[in-house]
Amino acid sequence: MFGILPAGVRIAEHFDDFNDDTLLEPKPIKNWPKKFGKLASTAIKKHLENDLEKNKLLVVNGGAGRTTLEILRGCENLLIDHREPSADHVRVLDSLLKHSKIEWDQPVEGEIFKNIGFSLETEESEEHLLSRKGNAVSYIQADLKDVTTNIEKYAVVVADIRHKNAAEDTQFLASLLKENGLLILGSIDDVDEENPGKMHSCSSLNEHFNRIAVVDSEACFPHIYRETRNKHQYAMSYFSVWKMKAPVKGRESVQNNEEKSPETTEDYYEDQGILASYDIFHFGEGLLSVKNFPLRMSEVCVEACKKYKTNFSLALDAGCGPGRTAMELCGAFEQVKAYDYSQGFVDNMLSKAGEKGLANLTACAGDSHKQKEIYPGDKFDLIFGCNLIDRLHTPQDWIQQSKDMLADSGLLIISSPYTWKPEHTKVENWIGGVVKEGKQVFTVDGLVHLLGPDLVLLEEQRVPFVIPDPDGTFQYTYSNCTVFGKAR
């Protein structure tokens, strides 16, 4: 639904440490591929230290290559197959070894990128890491499912698996190993979980392997990578080492009951699974020590209205989703109006509002591009649009209408992570995240230009939220909250 990540995102995960402060608990380490490679290197040296022959090693989901680099730095006499499904990433390490440095473009916002580089250590070179140490690397663009079992078996498999319920994957990895072969695993599945289901990694790990104790006292490593300056992906990977019991014939199928993803915007916002996940996002507890986001946004709105002395007569929540923020605003405003493109969201909100006895909330389904038609003649003390503008085909229309519909002392609060994508908004309609005449124009700049001089930017803050993904990872995103009103 939301597109494929630019190449630079995953290169940065491998070669640019994450040093930003977050509200997440447990706190992420700086670089998981680097840490995983160092842990793998230690395990390889310990368990193959008496083997003077060259050993075949497979790196699965090797990405841009930091894990493989750390193995090369720490080990000798390895014939490594570096496998990675992405054509953008599979030969990044090859380029690094040949040229001793790499550069890439890291997305910042929309079409604005930042150039970043990484270099090998001064004494390092391709010759030093490969031929002098008896190592060799082959780069293979292939998904795990494309690997055939009719090959020479590996002494070691190093696998970074980024999805839960990976029993089928670990079963297949076992079929690629020699007898007594070593599986070094990073998994989203907690390998110490009690009573795991049959799709959990442990169901096949315990069948085909004996677990080996590791020196490192920590087994769980929270980690994060940056997609843009506001959007991140967070996960917790569990490190473990396993030794084969006996050879395995091949892949066994484990039934996957995942439903097909909705294809259109209309389907997406009426899909029952999507509606359920948004309901949890609005009315569930916060995750990973980050406060419930719609609740926090209602607090931000009320705090701003008090600070800038607006009236509390009439508020509008545009694109309200399941409606937690609108419902919370009912405690501060005499009347709250709300609308959303999804009738399912509106029905859910009205049902919950009825249960809570909120008589001062009205809601309907509607298109943000036609906001004036929904509320003709209304003047609002607060208009709030959250995570909305980068999903509209013409966000300027909504912004101009909101400006016109604001009371004299009213506030227009626009909050968004600015994840501009051409499948939602044509590039020429992006408010920011573009380069014009050689100058970077960020969304905040575009908003200031569109709303001025009548409205000015009174304040700006980043508000984080967490969304769980079906694969067991999490989105950690900042919604950039801008408060506009007449100059005070």
C-alpha cells in the first residue's frame, strides 16, 4: 500500500549508527547488523577454531553487508555466500571492499535527501579482509525461497530473520546445513518463549537443533533504522546459536493464513482488519513506553488553545479516524464536529461516543477536499488535521478552506510525518519535501507560505507514535505538529 523503501534507507541501517534520543523502551542499540556480525564472528571463531579447512558460510538476508563485513573482520578461512533479495543492496559490500568507501542518499523528507558516507578503517582493504585472511565472498541476489537444497551444504548459516512465526524459514535453513553445522540466528521470534505455536521458530529449531550457550549475557537486542527524519522502523531481535542434530531433507510447508492486502484507498479504509488495527491505535494502550497518540494530540490541542487564548466553543477534527481525539476534545469544547473519509471509522466513533454519553459530538463521512460543503458557514475555534495532508490529492484545497473557516482567534493545528508519496499526491501538489530552483523546500516552509501572512506559525513540536506491524516489528514515527493562528 505504501510503496517500497528507497535504497539508501537500508544502507544507512548498516553503515550509519543510530544516535538519536527516542522515548522507546527498551532503548535501541546503535547498529544491529554490526552487533549481529560481531556476535556471529565470536561464535564462528569459538566453534570452528580447530578447523583449519576453509568452511562454507551462508549469510541470509545480508542486506547492505555490515554483518558480513564484521564476520570478515573477525574470521579467517571462510567461503561466504552473501545472499540478499534486493538488487539495490546485494553488491554494496562488494563496492565498499573494492573502493574502501561508499556513499548513498538517505531520504529526509519527500524528494529531499542527505548524502552520507562510510569508509573502511585505514589499515583495511579488500586484500587484507579477503586474500590475506583466506576469505572469499560471493554475492547472490536471491530470496530464501529461491535457494535450492541441491547444493553443497554449509558449515555455518548466519540468518537475520525480520518477521515472526518463522518456523518454515528455520526448517529450510536446517536443510542447508551439514551434520553438526552451526545456525547463528537473529529472530523476531523469542526463542525462550514458553509454549510457542507450530509456526513459531522454536517448533523447528527444537526439532532439528541443539541450542548452544553464548558468552554474551544479552540475548535480546532492540534496534531501529531511519526511513526519513520522522519515520523509523523498530524491532527486537533475539540472538541464539544452534547446532544441527541430523541432516534435514528439505523445506516443509507451514500453512500461512495471511489475508490479501487491500489494493485501493477505498478498500484500505473499509477493510475490517485495517479498521480493527486503527481502533487499537486510537483506543488501546500506548506501546513501548510511548503514550497513546490520539490521546496525546488532544492534550496538545487543548494546551495550545489555552496558551493562545482561543475560545472553546466549536472544534473540528478533520480526517478523525476512529475518533479518539475528537471524543477527548468534547471535554474541553462546547461542541465538537468530526468527519472522516471512512464510514466505518465514523460508525465506530459514534458508537463509542454513544456509550460514553457524549452529547456534544457530531460526526459524518466526508472528503477533506470538500470541507466547506460539509460545514457551510461554520467558523471554528480549532481545526485539527492529523496525519492527513500527505494522504490528500490536493492538500492545498483543504488548507485554504481551513484557513477560511477559522474564527478570528482560532487555531489551525496541522500534524503530519510528511510521508509524501506520488501514489497519494502528485509531486506538483506536495506542500514540501521538494527541491525548487536548487533550494530545499520542507513542508513546514510550504505551510508557512500557504497560510501567511494572515496566519503565522506560533509553535512546532514533534509528537511520537508507535504502530505494531503484522510481522512483529513496529513503526516509530514523529508527527510534526504545527500550530497556526493570527499573530498574538
